[in-house]
Amino acid sequence: MPGWREQEILSIRATEYARMAERLTRTLGERVSSRIPRFESWSGRFLCFGTIIFIKCAFSLILMGWKTYLVMYFGTSGDFNMSEIVGKVEELGFNSELGPIDHVYDWEDKKPEKEDIFELGNKLMETLKGSGVIFNLDTHD
């Protein structure tokens, strides 16, 4: 049986968890509130398990949706430097990322049609014309 200090910590964590769940529901809307785990018992095991599930739910809810991933390959024959190219790509709505993906375009709640992706690719081609950049687009949810 945990001592009074452990019970106090569990109580504080349970309150923080409930606040985070409420904030996430308000932020992301009612359609996702059913995916946030609710527990009747806040014992240490359930709290730990609930916190892990909550974090996984939060990340999956935030990261869900259709995205177009952009990978760029730079050549030396272009008329622009890398920072200029990145600035132009960000003006199209792409967000810079670290890692194997250079940029991500978030379609938010919209499922893009083939024509939407072609239109985005055409804008990207026009923007990168003369830069010497070769790129790859990959769209999925």
C-alpha cells in the first residue's frame, strides 16, 4: 500500500491527466473524444498505463490525416542556394522537417484527390524551375 506521499503524487498526476484529456478534446473536437481513454480507478498501474495510452492517442490524433512528404535532391547547377529554395517551398505551405523527409504538406482534414496532388506538384515544379533540384512527392495518411 503506497504511503501518503505516493497517494498525493498519484492524485496530482490523475488531475493532470484529466486536464490534458479535457484540453485535447477541446482542441481536436468531439470526434476524437471517444478515443481518449477514461479510467475509473487511478491506482499506480492504471495511471501509468493510462498515461502511456493517452500519449499514444494524443500523438496519433495530432499526426493523423493526409500528408504529402517532399524529399529534395540538390544539384550544383542551380541558380538558387538552399535557403532560398527552402523559403520558396515553405511559401507553398510545406513545413520543414529533420530526418529522411525534407518537408511535409499537411492536408489537415481534407482527403486530397489525385488532381489536388498534381496541382501541388505543378506549383512545386514551377517554384523549383531553374534551381537544379530533383524532388519526390509521397502522399498518404
